[in-house]
Amino acid sequence: MNRVFINNIQKFMPNEPVSNAEMEEYLGYIGGKKSKAKSIVLRSNGIKRRFYVMEKGTQNPLFSNAEITANAVKQLENEDFKLSQLQTLSCGTTTPDQLMPNHTLMVQGELGISEIETISASGICLSGINALKYIYYGIKAGELENGISTGSEVSSMVLSARNFKEESDHKELEKNPGIEFEKDFLRWMLSDGAGAMLLQNRPNSSGLSLEVKWIDIYSYAGEMPICMYSGCHVDENDKATSWRAYEQKEVMQKSLLGIKQNVKLLNENIIEYTVTKPMKKIIEKRGLKIDDVDYFLPHYSSTFFREKVYEGMKKADFEIPFEQWFTNLVEFGNTGSASMYIMLEELFNSRKLKKGEKLLCYIPESGRFSTAFMYLEVV
């Protein structure tokens, strides 16, 4: 089996950073009123700024998902690697610009490159790591010499107030304005951005590389109900009905194409099913020890979960002190499938890493409770 190396990581953040005070000027006011949930959610998640593809005051997009992803990929070009050498492009996202064609083909079109293999990874936060694992497998098996994987999100387009107009108007008729907390909650949690990685079967000739030692992904959908979703209605018995089963008017009135989170289910299960349970399995499978980790990179949606992740790791008998943690959630927001790319980009290009240091990355997904852990070594 070949060794696999991450030799370059880049990100693209659209437009200028958006402060907490400015958020509704970008996302819009649902029913013309300020959100009651905003201050509560922001106080809990600890995020100070984020980025949106939308123009302030108009809710018009200045970039598509394909465009921000392509902009991140273009930055991977340097004197040692040109996009004309690319063999495979693998892109993951929760929020593609369209249902068809797939996201990767649209990114490829933006890049203007042809005769390459492509694959799109759908899902939520794990779509970015699933895209990466496809390239990892290809290089490891000897089928590929190089590949680029990406993670990207344009959540602001889904969270825009105009997507909730019909629902808001309908509820006003019932003298119950506003949208459900489970939808409003996510408007203050998610943001936009893209990251890209170049993987090759050899390390950089100069400078550092990250060798991918392993990537373990586990899904618990066989025993857990839906927690985060879009494009369907989930009833009190956890039965999901596709948006296609509804009339167009109902789709808009119920804002079925919005993103919804069962917050109670999330809080009760996310740590057990994405931290403690899988970590115990990985420790046994990989023989991993505390001393084998120099940096811990956790993707969590909110600083609310920081202590909870710590306790979950401790419960798995793998207590990593906070001084070894690295995250940039507060400055870049929760960018879903792009979050790990954006974290690794900053650390990789910070010149802090030293040869032989080892990184443990944690990527959870609350869709139906899945998780990934990735282990990297600086070479």
C-alpha cells in the first residue's frame, strides 16, 4: 500500500467578515421582525464573526458554492503542482447550488479542466471528510498519484429570510408569527466558506507535509433517528416524508427546504454517539495512546460543546488537555463540511508544526449521528 500525503491546504472565505450585530442585515428579517432566538444562540455558540456569500442588505449571492470551491482549489497551484496534472477531484458539501448535475462537476466546470475522474460526496459535516477519504483510498491503493478533495458550504442561501416568507405570512394569519425554534436556531449557527487539499503519493520536496495515517468513519443511523435535516418533514414518530410528496405551496409554507435541527435530540446524544462510543472503538482498533497526540482538532458547532467534547473524550479514557486543542470556530464560524479544511489550513500554514508531531481530527455529524476521526503525522 502507498503512503498518502497532504501537501497543500488552502481556503476561500467569501466577502468581508460579518459580525454578530450585522447578521440579520445579511440574512434578512423574517416577517420583518428581529429574531428572538438570535441573542440566546449567539451567547451559547461563542462565534464572533463569520462569512456569507450574500450581499449585505439585498440577500443576493455574490458567489455560488461552485465558485468559492473553485477559488480554494485554484490556490493549490504552485511551482510544484499545476491543475493540468490533476487526476481526480472529489468534492463534499451539504449545500450544492443545484440538485443536478452534481457539485463536483460544477466545480470542475469553474476550473475549466477536463479528462479527470470526479466524485461528489453528499451529506452534512462528514461530506468533506468522505470526499477526502476517496482520494486517500485511491492513492493508497496505487490507482492515483494525486487528487484534490474539498469541503464547502453556502448555508446563508438556505438561511435567507426570503426562504421563510411563505411560512411567516401563513403563521401570521394564525396569529402566531415567526418560525419554529429548530429552524431559527440554525440561522445563527451556520456560515459559508470553502477549503481544498492536495493529496499525493509522495511528500513535498521541501517544507512540511501531513501523512494521512488513517481515517475512521462510523455511522449510527441504524439505531438513531433523524436529528438534522432538510427537504423533508419528520413527524412525531420519526417518519420522514420527502418534500416531493407535498404541493409546491405546502413546501414553501412549511419551508421544507430549510434546515431543521432537533435540538433536544442533539444535546442528549451527540457526545455519546460521536465522541465516547466511537473513540473507545478506535482506541482498541488502532492501539492509540494519549502520548500519540500532539494536537487535537475538534469540529464542534458551538463553544457550548467544548467542555462536553472534553468530558466525552475523558469518558472514553482519552483525556487530551485543552492546551493541545486547536480550533478557529470563533473567527470563521461553523462551516460544516469545510470546517476541518479551514482549521487544518490555518495550522498547516502557521509554521507552528514540527516534524514528527501527530494530529487527531474529530468531525461529527448530527444528521443521523455519524462521526469521523482522522490521524495525521507531520513529515
